[in-house]
Amino acid sequence: MNANRADDRPNLADLVRDLTGVGTTEPQALPTAPAAPSGAALKLADLISDPNGEIVFFNDSGFRTLEIETDLAVRARGQAERHVTASGDDVTGFNYVTFDNGMTLYFEETLDLLLPTS
């Protein structure tokens, strides 16, 4: 008597499911994108200004905060009137902070500037 015992051998669909996970009824975890950074920290001494002592930080990275490490005191802050820097950047409407060494940092108003005290 020749008995075909198919129930002892795994079928092709079971093998594919076991090897790839395709065809399972259990939900598969999807890879998640890394979280976007919320901010950046820079040292004022590392930033390069134009001939007028102006620095422009364009927030094309989508950061919410910018921390500037410096021992310099803030002399002025506000929102720029109509102004173009020596390097040709129109910073009209940008927020700015001027330090006691005369350097001015311009940054977009969607960015919160943090100036930690040492």
C-alpha cells in the first residue's frame, strides 16, 4: 500500500510565510523614520560673519530652537527693518540679536533663539 502523507510535509505557502512573513495575519511592524531634530547648538565663536559683522541663520533644516553658546552679553535684540547684509542676504523681518562685540545674528522668526548663561 502506497500512502501519500501530505499532512507531514509543509506546503509551499507555509514555507513562504515562514521565511518572509508574507501572508501572515499578524500585523507587521513598519520601520519608522528617525525623529526630526528639534534644535541645534552652536558656538558663536565658530560662526563666520560678513565684513559688517553680520551672520544670517536660515532655518531650512526645520529646527524649532537654536542655542548659541557665548560669553558675550546681548546689547540689542528685535526684528529687522528693511535691511540687506553685506553678503547680499535680505533679512527684512528677521529677528536679530546684537552682541557687545558688535556682531549681529539674524534668524527667522519661526526659530526660538536660546542664549544660555554661563
